[in-house]
Amino acid sequence: MDEILKKYLAQKAIADFRNGSINKELLQVLCKGEYSGYFRELISPIDKELIFEKIYDLDDNVRIFAGIIIRPIINLYKIDDLFKYWHNCSNLYEKDYFIYALLDYQDLSEYYHGIIFQYIKDNFEFFIKSKREYLKTDLALADLNKKIKGTSIHPLSKKWIYWLNILSYLDLVNGKELIEFLNEIDTSSVNNISGTFYINVKKYLFEKLLLTIK
């Protein structure tokens, strides 16, 4: 029943979003990760102009929601326009959540991956905090376990960000699970992203683990 309700809610919310009647306070709840997959199934190229308009809305919740549902059609936009929007995001959650949309961009160059990686390093404390607020921990850990094995990451080139996501859940992972998680890390190159880039991310992860594991 929960699945049916979420699908219905997603259909109603997207219809209201398209016609401009969505409850903006409700969006604050719907922006969470447990709902995002249901919304993205409903997004198509016909939403291109509407969503781009909404990521510049005056209301924070509207912008965040638009940035979350944009991922299925992210390749329809110019990458420079997307990064210009992201650089100017005024809300930290808005900026953080949009990272994953940017990393979905087909054949995103290592240069842009590097920009996002640097942003995470510069905003590390908020980055690990925002994951806990975006998705319930039980759902996040199950999802993360799949992603670290590369079985549900599209495109695979963004695998590195999920290595860093484990830092948000260290209090819920025992030593054995963490070792298994780290052993799954594969630093081989993907598409136009070099193995060197992934090795640098892995080094950073291990540096942070030494600081956070007590």
C-alpha cells in the first residue's frame, strides 16, 4: 500500500507542479530521497523549459524540487548553463542536492568532476550532514551498498561520490561492514575519467576516515 500511495502522490505532485498549483510547503517533504525515484519516472522532454524556469524560482523549496526531478532530462541542457546555475545557488541544500544531477550528465569531463570534488572538500561538514537529511538511514545504507558495487550507478563515472557518502553513516556501520565497503572500491578509469582521479578521491576518503573513526 505504501508503494501505491507514493506513486499516486508523485503523479499528483508532478501534475500540480506542471500547472503551478503545487503546495510549496509540501515540497519541503517531497524533496527527500524516498520520493525522488517516483517523480523521475514521470519526467520527460516536455518538461525541459518548465524545470529550467523553476530552478530559478524565488522559493527555495521549488528550486530544490526542480533540481531533484531534472535528472532524467539533464542531458537536454547545456552543461555551462547548468554549472552557472549551480555556482549561483544561494541555498546550501539546493547546491548540495544538485551535485548528483550534474554528475548524471553524459560524458561529463574530468574537469567538471574535479570542480565538484573540490566543492565537497571545501564544504565537507555540510556535505556529510545533508545526506542524513535527504534519505532515511536504512534506505540510504541499502542503496549505498548497491552503488558501491557499481550495480545501480548511472553513469558509472560518478561512482566516486558514493564512496564519500559512506562518511555520512559511519555511526551505523560496524568495522566488518566498513572494511567490506572499502574493499569494493574500484579505482579503474571510467569513460573519460582517469584512474588517477579515482585514486585521489580514495586517498581523500581514507584521510577522512582516520579523522572520523574513533
